[in-house]
Amino acid sequence: MTIKNKETLNFYTEAPARLVIFSFFSAGVYNMYYFYKNFLKNSDASSQLVLIAKSILYPFFCFGLLKKASANTGDDSKSSVKVVLLWGALFIFVYAGGLLQGDFKYLAFATFIPLLGINFLFKRAN
């Protein structure tokens, strides 16, 4: 897999306050739109249906996008560790909120926490 040049990579980013509000009040549904926009900007001519499917299942497919962004920042020191931590946190918040019982089910409302880190990574990669 080849990584595009820094000039051709472009990531969709949001203002942090707007990202928190949209993600929190949609219980993470906005995250699908956020990743759809990023997959759309960085896809290799994927069909619209594939992009929608990747956006719905974004915790499974966003790792490659995070790796591209990390490589584009130019900060090679511990960048792969940061990507794994961001991806792991996102995965835990999204799926733990859906699978856990009791008060832990409200983790779905807090998916903006790892998304803020991802948004910061995308801003640095632009």
C-alpha cells in the first residue's frame, strides 16, 4: 500500500466545540458522517456504497486512515503508538457503549473523547 504525498492528502476536520456538540447529542451517529467525509476525501475511487458501509462500520476501517494521517504529520516518534491508542479508545467507546449494561451503556455519548484526538491528528496532517 502506498501512502499519498502530503500535498494530496486532505482530511475533513471540525472545530472541537462543534465536534463535541454534534457527537454528544447524536450519541455518536455524527461520527459516521465525520468518517464518511474523511473516507470520501481519501478514497481510492471507491463506490458510494462502499464508502457508506465503511462509514457505518468506521471503527473497523478507520485504522488505515489514521495511519495515513500519522505518516503525513512527519512526526515519526511514537506515531504508531498514538494511532493504536486512538483507534483502541474509539473502538472501546463505540462498542462498549452498545454492549455493556447499566451505566456503562452511556459510553456511546462520550465517543467525542477519542474523536477529538483523531480530529487533532487530522488537523496536523493537513
